[in-house]
Amino acid sequence: MMMVMQPEGLGVREGPFAGGGGGGEYMEQEEDWDRDLLLDPAWEKQQRKTFTAWCNSHLRKAGTQIENIEEDFRNGLKLMLLLEVISGERLPRPDKGKMRFHKIANVNKALDFIASKGVKLVSIGAEEIVDGNLKMTLGMIWTIILRFAIQDISVEETSAKEGLLLWCQRKTAPYRNVNVQNFHTSWKDGLALCALIHRHRPDLIDYAKLRKDDPIGNLNTAFEVAEKYLDIPRMLDAEDIVNTPKPDEKAIMTYVSCFYHAFAGAEQVRGPPAPAAWAGLVVRHLEVLGPMWVGVPLSQPHMLRLWGTQKQRHLVWELPPHPKRCAPLSARSQILRALQRKAVSGKAVAHSSAHLFGLPRQAETAANRICKVLAVNQENEKLMEEYEKLASELLEWIRRTIPWLENRVGEPSMSAMQRKLEDFRDYRRLHKPPRVQEKCQLEINFNTLQTKLRLSHRPAFMPSEGKLVSDIANAWRGLEQVEKGYEDWLLSEIRRLQRLQHLAEKFQQKASLHETWTRGKEDMLSQRDYESASLQEVRALLRRHEAFESDLAAHQDRVEHIAALAQELNELDYHDAASVNSRCQAICDQWDNLGTLTQKRRDALERMEKLLETIDQLQLEFARRAAPFNNWLDGAVEDLQDVWLVHSVEETQSLLTAHDQFKATLPEADRERGAILGIQGEIQKICQTYGLRPSSTNPYINLTPQDINAKWDMVRKLVPSRDQTLQEELARQQVNERLRRQFAAQANAVGPWIQAKVEEVGRLAAGMAGSLEEQMAGLRQQEQNIINYKSNIDRLEGDHQLLQESLVFDNKHTVYSMEHIRVGWEQLLTSIARTINEVENQVLTRDAKGLSQEQLNEFRASFNHFDRKRNGMMEPDDFRACLISMGYDLGEVEFARIMTMVDPNAAGVVTFQAFIDFMTRETAETDTAEQVVASFKILAGDKNYITPEELRRELPAEQAEYCIRRMAPYKGSGAPAGALDYVAFSSALYGESDL
């Protein structure tokens, strides 16, 4: 049985499926999963396929798989193997028998292991699994997936399902037609999966070509790309998802969690393993007097291997453990004594004997060698100090900037929020670009330093804690995430304040109109004038009251609209909501009181009506027709004075169309006005005919013909005024539309150009041809072309600023936002800089190693031949095949030793620079610690120590003082006072980088 073991000492959350504390609450929430839903055939089919593929994705690491999920787990063997693989822990030894009780025992061991991880198994027993109960088997597998693949997902203080959903929402937020709200219907069209892949690997999917009306094509594209390039097996069928009204949530969650572990899990920075994790491993390769062994006693046998340069010849001996009663020797002393006792090679012995003569010529050569070694070391130390300084300054700037971007305290006024937006624009335009350049330069300096250290056979430079390139990259990603969130918040706040301002003005206007209308209405309804009125006057009062009730009903919608506006202002957190609520409450209370008073007056008038019979029909007719016409006039005046908020030419055209329709009704309204005024004229004619004294007022309504004419004149004045206002708004929106098109025209040209240049630089980096100088010249030309194109970016920034100043935040004419252009531009600058740095490092390697262009071309041809993925890196299997093709006879131990040289960080890939370093190390002579020791021995006159006077006599003053400061006092016998140990100093030069 194949076991996936985890080294001792690693944290419980070290691996992607490792368990840990804090997950019990989530598992308790999920323990009541709805097993009855599994009876749905569509969901059962999806879960069967998804869970089977998920299990096989882990079982294939152990060299096996399952075909039938309810049958292959019945004996418990593959179930235990699955748990061992995903947990990295060993389960109890399984029972090998084939009887039913053996199977039950194995399944129980697996269930006990699951329970030991804090998982509550509800209604799942070993007998049901052994009997092949599909419902229970699927429930068990879902419990395993929850525990080992989903429970430990954590995003911004949310975990498990909520964390995974939040991660998906954040990653897919910038994509059109993608709105992830759940794990079933949000994934049916396939765009969410494609967006996840494109967000992390934009080179795999062209998202712009995807169509929302082709869900099966989108899903199959995502499945095929994930299986081919991301090593995520195909767990779902596109037809099943599309044809199911609500796809199975568990199947979708299982499949999406694989993307999380493929993308988000790979971004997590892991700490170094504890020392106990490596206990028992054989020491494959010990560089002579390495820094880890200085002053450390050897308490057990070790192997020392000395390797040649042309062929793999070595000398091995064991260092015995220290005697218990004597002081233990350090590893350095033991190896030195061993070197003194054993001759490494005939060449070394001959070389050592030649040093006994102390000739002047040899002294000069030795001094030159030491000067060269010390100069390299001094230069490396200077680069390390510069890196530490730049990294500290950049991280400090990020630390100061993030709290400012995280500040989400809004402002009550639009002007204050616009000042915040202007400050953010200044940050984007003035403060951030220099930091982007510093970050790029920091990475270039780091790569150059590491190349120089490799060329001088020094250990790789390890920055201070928290200042690794990966730490800076993580801090930068955190800054950009906070920056994006701050920008979104600013824009949403400005939109909110715009709407609040519009709603507040509308509320105040409608409230004022209503209060004007209700002024005096309560006093009028409280009058008792009908008690002393005549029959005609009482009937007039009744009709007048009916007209008022009609008017009151017409105002009901206005009161409800006022209340709705107040509620919306409260929901949007309006800063002066208290005064709005107070005014709205007063209007509602007054409205209720008007309703009560109206009903009471009607009851009184109806009682009086039984005693009164005479009615003036003409005045009643006037009142009946004048009241609604007056309401129409009030409504027309209100509509013509209404304010609006539009964002496009189309919306403005819609308002113009509505206004034209209103103007078309004016002739009919004028005829109605003439008819109403005609009624009043008939009344006056009757009074003149019969000698009646006309009443100065209409007993049914207070509205006079003069009032109607005045309101009609107001309507006629407001119509052209609104025409002019709408035309001005149309002109403004047309200007905004021109700004959108102007920006889109440039963005549609700049965006593809940047993308094409990024791809072109990538192709240049992968397929370098010609000499390094020619490659450098071509890259410099590309860099100059890119720099010359900067003016287009600046013009686009200017157009973008004009749009921002005009408060235009959307543009349907382009898919490229200014943020996309900025990110693409930064990526292009970084890509060309990194490619130039790679060629510069190759020049350094060529000059340091004395390689010819033909050799470099041969190395490049061999590397490209075995670079199957054409990504500038070879995988271990490809590297092994390359070495075998060159004639190397590799065993597992030997290949592992070579991999530690070319891949010291265990990244699992071999870069072209590492490949060149290895090949030149195998084919070229280099300085070694032994040669430097021999050189110092010449200067010291064949003594085991050297004096400061001898150093000052033989070396330049600066480097002589450097050696005197760094050399330890010689502890051997027979040495004069002040004698220095040049052997330990020379060995340390090739063992430590922080001398």
C-alpha cells in the first residue's frame, strides 16, 4: 500500500488537506445534510460522477483508482488508502480477509479516523457502506470532501463554504455576465468557471470570445482547459448541468474547491520544515566547510564526498563519533584533519608540494587570486545591503499606504467625496508609479545578486525575515487588492451621494407642494357654517365637500410618494435623515387627521341634505369639471418643475419624447378649459336674464375662472422652459458620449497593442536566437519602443480624467478600463525588464565561464529540445532525459544530488540559467577553497598561519586590512602573537555569504 507521509514537526495545517482546530463548528452545521435530495436522479448522477473523479484524483497518487463508487469502497481497503493519501497520515493496518466482518472492520477503521478529525458522522454505519448503499456512500464521501478539501478554506475571516463562495466572488467580480451568488445556478452558463481560470491563467482562455448563450461550449472549454493544463480532472458533464434546473450544489462545490487549491493554495507561502522532519536522511552532498557545520560537533558517522570537475570521481570516508571523555571536535576540524591524513588526488599532492618553494612569482599569483576573491565578496556584500535597504523602504511605504486605502469613512457631501477621489487619482498618477519601478528594480537586483553568487560559488543570498521577493510580492498583491476595493468604494459612495442629493431635493419639493396644498384644510373641515346656511347653501357645501374629497383622493398618491422617498433616504443612510423623518411624520399625521375630519363633515352635511332640496346644477357642474382640471393643472405644473437625473443620451431622449407627448395633450386641455369657463358664462347669462344677483363665490368650490387661467398661463410658460432645459441636458449628454467614444477609440488601440507586446516579449524570452549581444540589442529596441509608446498611455490617462471629472463612470464602447490598461502596462514593463535581466545574467555567465557563443547556442538548443511545455523551464523528468542524452549515467541518489544544485529551492523546475550554471560547472575550472588556502600558504612562507605584516606586505592595503579584520586568531602552537588562521578564513569564503 502506498502511503503519503508528512515529515514530523510540520504544523497541522501544513498541507492542503491537513486537519486542524476550529473546524468543528462548521462540521456541526453541515452534519444535517439533506440525504433525501440524493433521491433526485439528476443530482445522484452528478454526485456519483463528481465524487468518483475527486476520489480518483487522489487515489492515482497511490497508483490505483475506482470505477464504481458504491462497490469499490465496500471492503474498506481503497477507502483507507484514500484517507491516507489526502491526510498524509497512516491508518491502522487493514484486515486482509474477504469475509463480511473483515470488510466491516476496515470500514470502521476508516470511519473512526474520520471521527478523530472532529467530524460527526450522522446515520452512516459501516454495514451500510459494506452493503453498497449508494445514498450513504455518497454522504460519507461528501463528509470527507468537506473535512479535507473545503473546511480549511479561509478568506477574510470566513471559512469553508462561505470562504469558498467569497473567494469565487472576489476572483470573478471584474468579469461581465458573471454574478456568483451560490453553488448551483450561478455556474450553469460556464462563464464563472472560465472567469476563474482566466483570472489566474489568462493565457489559457480568451474570455472576450465567450458567449453567455453558449453554456455547453463554455463549460466544456473550462473542463478541457482545467484537465489539460491545471491537472483538475473532469468531474461534471456540461449537458447535465445545463439541463438540470438547479445543479447539485455538492458536486459544484467539490469541483470549484479543486480550483481553489490549484490557484489560491499555490499562492500560500509555506515556512521551512522543522529539523525533525529530515531526521534519518542520508547526507548526500556536503560542500567543504559549509556554514551549517562551522563549530557543530559530529556525533554520528557522516559521509564526505569530493567531486571532480570532468568526471564523477569521489572519495568517501567515515568520521567516527567523538570519545565521550574528550572535547568534541567541530566538523571543520575533523574534515581538516581528515584532509591532512588522506591525499585527495595525485594532482592535489603535486600541487601542494610545489607550494613549498615559496617563489616570488607564486606569491604574486596567490595575491592576485586572493584580491579577486575578496573583491567579489565585497561587491556581493554591497548588493545585499542595497537590497535590504530598498526592500525595507518599499515595505514601509506599503505599510503606510494600506491603512489609508482601508479607510472607508465616508463624507456627507459630494464635494468632500470628490476631494477623496482627487487624492486617490494623485496617488495613482504620482505616488504609485515610482514604487512600481522600485519593485521591478528590486527584483532585478535580487536576480543579479543571485547570479553573481552562483558564478562565484557562494551560497544563495537569503534576505532578512519578511523581505523575500515573495514577501514583497505578497505585500504588493495585498496593496493592489485594498486599492481596488478603495476605488470601488469611492465610486459607489459618489453614486450614492448623487442619488441621495437627488432624492432629498425631490422630497423637499414634493413636501413643500403638499404642505402648501394642505395649508388651511384642517380649519376649513372644522367649520360649522352649515348650521345657519340655507338649503341652497347646504347643498352647495355638500357638493363642495365632494369636490374636496376627490381632490383629497388625488393627493393620496403624492403622500405615499413622499413616504417612499423618506424611506429610501433612510435606507441609503442620508446624513440629515432625522429632519426628513420628522417632516414626513408630520405630513402623515396631518394626512390622517384630514381623513378623519373629512369623514365627520360628510356625515354632518348628509344629515342636513335631507332638509334641503334646491341645488344649483350649473355651479355643481362647474365644480365637478373644474376640480379635476385644476388637479391636472397642478400635476402638470409639478411635472414641468420636476427634477431628473440621467446618465445617457438615450435617457434624455426618453424625457424629450415624454415631454412631446405631454405637449400633444395641450389642445384638448385648452378645449376643456374653454368648456369650464363656458359654464361660468352661462351662469352669468342666466343671472342677467332673470335679474338675479350673482353670487360672488361658487358655493361648491373656491376655484375661480381667474385661478384656472392663471394656472393655465403658468403651464404655457413652463413648457418652453422645460424644452430648453431638456435640450441643454441633451447637449451635455452628447458631450459625455463624445468623451466616451474618444476614450474608447484610444483604449481599443492601446489595449491590444499592450497585449501583443506582452505576447511578443514572451515569445522572445522562450525562443532566443543569435548572439547574446544581438538578443540584448533586440530587447533594448523593444524596450525603447515600449518607452516611446508611453505618450499614448498619458493621453489615455488625460481622456480618463476628463471622464472622471464629468462624473462618467461607464463606457459601453470598450471593454478596456483604465485599470486594465494600467495593469497591462505594468506587466509589459516588468516582462521586458525581466527578459533583459535574464540575457544580462547569461552574459555574466558567459564572460565568467569563458563560454563561446556556439556553446551557449548548444546549451539553448538542448534546453529547448527538452522544454516540452515551452515555458522556459524543464521539469525533473525532462532534465533527467536531457542529462542521459548527454551521456550521464544517473542513479536516483546522483540525480537527487544534481537536483539540489540546479533547484535549491525545491520548486520542481529547472530554469535555463540553472541549466547553464550546472553545465559550466561540469565543464570549467573554478576557484576552490583549497586553491585559496594554497595561495595563502605561499604568502605565509609555508606556515599554517600568517601575520598581519605579511598580509600588508603582499596584498593591497584595503584588502590586507579586510583580511586582518575577518581572520580569526591562530590557535595552534608555535605561532607568534597576532598570528591569523588563513585556513578557516579561506574555507568560510566558500561557505557563507555574510562575511
